[in-house]
Amino acid sequence: MIIEPRTRGFICLTAHPTGCEKNVINQIDYVKSKGKINGAKKVLVIGSSTGFGLASRITSAFGSDAATIGVFFDKPSAPGKTGSAGYYNTAAFEKHAHQAGLYAKSINGDAFSNEVKADVIKLIKEDLGQIDLVIYSLASPVRTHPDTGTRYKSVLKPIGGVFSNKTVDFHTGVVSEISINPAEGDDIANTVAVMGGEDWKMWIDALKKENVLATGAKTVAYSYIGPKLTEAVYRKGTIGAAKDHLEATAFSITNSLKDLKGEAYVSVNKALVTQASSAIPVIPLYISLLFKVMKEKGLHEGCIEQIQRLYSERLYTGNPMQLDAKGRVRVDDLEMREDVQAEVAKLWETATTENLSEIGDLEGYSNDFFNLFGFKVPSIDYNAEVDEMVAIPSEH
Ligand code: NAD
């Protein structure tokens, strides 16, 4: 079929298999071009099909020749209906990993459930024995608690008062004022239940209990801080409360892994266009200004550049890990540079519908958004017929 993007707000309902494969190939080529990393050899990535998780899986496999197991929640294709981008990405990743002689198997299901944890543990026991790196990169709006069956929904709200600021509709370029009402009732607790650290700890506890974590195993989860501009809706909002909880969980996991000499870290990453970040009001305007400034200064990075740097310059340098005052790994250093933030803050003041395409990188934002789904990828012929029915090799 001929596949075109069909968008609804910050969601794209279709995905292009050849475009997704090309994105994966580009990421593989980037990692290979940077040379080998002396990293973990048996890696579990939870949230492995898009964004930072996919970049982590690719960096482990093609930077360190690692065997990888990926866990994600994605829609397979059906006749006449495309699969989700994460599904096509995973099919492409496995294909290229297998061609390179690398072990790669994937489990498509709800990572918050006990069943998926049990399936993963069974697979590790059968195929790999023990794991030495666990990347935790889930981004989800909902979580069903595996013990109680309660379904929690996360919200993106400020805490304590209404937050009003500018935002942009990145499809139309219209800049407008948005007011977001503060969290109420159980909003904060619900968001912490979905995006906080409880499930990360449950994973590590389950893996340890079944003796599938190797001595010296590391686990890393991803967080974000960002600037004053977005603080009210991000870091000091409901999602920030969840990130505080995630960051605190790193210490309790490290404690629980003492006998294995294991370590848990949170890496604070840069703001990037992913399915998760497109959904947060105000952030798309910030990102389009940030990208403009970072590209002009030659500092721009995507998911793969971020994660390749995280592995090669932070996690696997052979030296003690450099951490910030709160014990976090930082690869948002370039985003948070004073000169970058000062310029973004200045541009923010003047940003309007009329000038955004000039002072911001709206085009870059929009391209990145469509790229997430395999569209607008250079060298792909979108007028050509493609087979929407792509299978993930390890599922068959
Ligand atoms: P993403 O939406 O691209 O990826 C999320 C992954 O989680 C996908 O593989 C998806 O299949 C998987 N997933 C979601 N729900 C699942 C479930 N129930 N079971 C199994 N898999 C499930 O997200 P991302 O932007 O790469 O975010 C990953 C992490 O990085 C998050 O913790 C996010 O807060 C953090 N982060 C993101 C940014 C950013 O700007 N995007 C910046 C810093 C940190």
C-alpha cells in the first residue's frame, strides 16, 4: 500500500515501515562510526522500541556487540493497517542485529504486568543466563498496578496554581497562550504511580530474586530537568514529582543490589522530540527555540547522539562515574549551558506566530515529529508501494 501520515494532534495514526527501517539504519551507522564501547554484553531494555530506549538498544548492540532483549508495547500491522512505529523499528532493529550476528529477541506486552516480567525472566534464563545492564525507558500515560489491578492515569499539570504561558501548535505554527489548571485530588499520586520509580524497582527486585542479574550489573533510568521556562509544567509539576520519585528510587535500588555490587543510576537527558514529549504543553515551543540555538552553536544532538555519549563518556569510561550534587548522571549539559539558556529565554519573550519560523526551528521540530513515524525521512520514496505487513523476526 501507499502509506501517508495521518495525524491527530500529537499522535500519528500511521507509520511507514521503510522510513522506520531507514531511521534505525541511520542510528546503527552513527553508533558504528563512533567506534567500540567497552560496555555491557547482555542487556535488557524496557521501553526499547522508540526514543531513548531504542537508541539504548542500538548503542548496546552496535557499540558493544551486546545481546539484547527488548520490551515494549506496540501495535503489529494488519492487512491494510500499518503497525505502530515502535513495531516497525523493532522489526528493523532485529533484522539488522541478526545480520550482524547479534542475539536480539523482543517481548511485546505491558511491562508493568507480572506476566511480562515473568516472560522476560524465562527468556533470560533460557538464552542469556544473566543480564549486566538494564535500561528502564518507559514513557506511558497509564499503568495498571499488577498487584491491585488499579489503573492509574498520569497528568501533565502544574502543582499549586494555574500556569499560563506560550505554546505552539507545531502542525500549524500558531503560537498561543495556554493556561493549565493545577493538579487536584489524586493527580500527583497517580502520576507518580505511572512514571515514578515503583515499577523500575519491581523489575529489579524480580530479576534479582530469580538470580538473572550478574554481579556488578548496572541499571539506568532516564529523567529530565529543563529550564525555568518549563519548570511549572515539567519539573515542578506532576511529572516532576514522578521524576523526583524515580531519582530517589535509584538510591534504594543501589542499596538493594549491594550484595551483587550492582548500581542504579538516573541519567538526565536532553529535551527531544519524541512521542512522549510532544504531548506536554509549552515543551514544543521550548524545543523549537532550543533546537535553533543548539544547531547554530553546533551543539545539537538527537536520541542516538545522547545515548552514545552517555555510554562512551559517562557509563563505560573505566573511571568513576561523574555525578551531579544529587547523584545523577548528566547528559543534558549542553542544553543547560548558560549561553544556550540565555538565548532561548530571550527568544521566548519575542516568539509569535509571525516570527517563529524565523527565530525558532519549527521545521526541525515538525520533521523530527514525522520522522518518529518513518515519514519525511530523506531517500525514502513515499510514492512507492510498500508492504505494511512486517514481522518482528523473534516473534515468529
Ligand atoms: P517514547 O515514547 O519514545 O518511548 C517509550 C517506550 O516505552 C516505547 O518503547 C513504548 O513501547 C514503551 N512503553 C510504553 N508503555 C509501555 C508498557 N506499558 N509496556 C511496555 N512498554 C511500554 O519515550 P521517550 O521520550 O524515549 O522517553 C523515555 C524516557 O526518557 C522517559 O522516562 C522520559 O521521561 C525520559 N526523557 C525524555 C525526554 C524527551 O525529551 N523525550 C528527555 C529526557 C528524558
